[in-house]
Amino acid sequence: MYLFNLQESKQFKKEFKNFDRKTQEKINNTILEEIQTNPKNFPLMKYEYTGLRESKIVGTLRLLFAICDECRELRNNLKKCIDCNEIEQNTIKLLSVFYHKHKYPKIF
């Protein structure tokens, strides 16, 4: 089992702070137990979110993340993260955490 490095975007940090402690623990558990160890188990998204993956935390709570190496390949002609070229290999970037009942957030 290989562990990826984690990097949090500013948007993720801001959204994460808005959740209560119990929800933050659920998010952290999902990140550490599932996403960091087996990120490719989560479905790839399409259209403007090509290259990103989505994890269902609980109920309608979702987490968007990218496996940076994979995202670079799939997003050739699309916008990328501002710091895309500076991120090391084997890194997962946590992009957003939100409730699905709301609109998907604008990432790029």
C-alpha cells in the first residue's frame, strides 16, 4: 500500500473550516483511510472537471481531489491549478469539500 503526499488548496481549507468537528473528523478519516491509500478507486469526472475525482463522504457531502500526475495528462487543453508545475509527483491535491445539493464549485 503506497501513500500519496497530500496538498490542500486554499478553497479546500476555507470550506473545511466551515464544518463542525464531527464532520471534519469524517472528512479526515475518508482522506487518510481511503483517498490517500487508494485514490484510483474513486470515479473520474467528465467535462469541465476532467482529471478530477470525487469522493462521497456521507450523505450528500462530497470531496473533489486530483491525483496530480493523472490530472496533468488528462487536462492538456484545459485550465490547470495555478501551482500545477510546482507540485511533486505522487501528490494528491484536495480541491473542495461541499454538499452535493448545492452547485458544484468552480475550481479553476
